[in-house]
Amino acid sequence: MRFLTTFKKTKECSFESWLKLVDDLKPHMQKNGLKLIVATETEDGTRIYDIAEAETMEGVEAFMSDPEVIRMRQEAGVDTDSQEVINAVSEYHIFQN
């Protein structure tokens, strides 16, 4: 299943530092059957939107409730309480310019 999500972040959390966080979280993501497909930051730098893929909803729930994942995300400047699944996504295309 694929889904579009968003969350708020602090100004101190740059997009580049968030990408490093994603790299640091890869073992947790792999363990729970998750992968990110694409991510973007709003122009004002307060929010990130991403399209992710999960093998199961249980994997998503396990990842999001893992105390280590929560700690890592909060320390990086992610407002974990603002995490929101906007909608399921069936098809997408990434344009190469």
C-alpha cells in the first residue's frame, strides 16, 4: 500500500538534516516493511510531504509507535504529533528533468 503523509518540523530541522534522519531510520523502516518513494518540503520550511510504501498497516503502526523512532524523529526536529496520513495513493510518476 502507498500513502501520502505530512508532518510539521522546526526551522532548525533543514530538509538535508531530515534526509540524514531518513538514512538513520532505514534499519527501522526495513524491519517494518516501509520505504519512502519521494519527499518534498514546503517553501516556508515548516512541513514535509512524502509518498511512502508499506507492506502492511501493522508495519506502519509498529514503526510510528517505536520509542526509538519517536525519539530520533523528535530530536531531529519533527513534530511527531502533527503526523497525518492524507490519503492512499495508487499510481504516481516521478518526472526526471
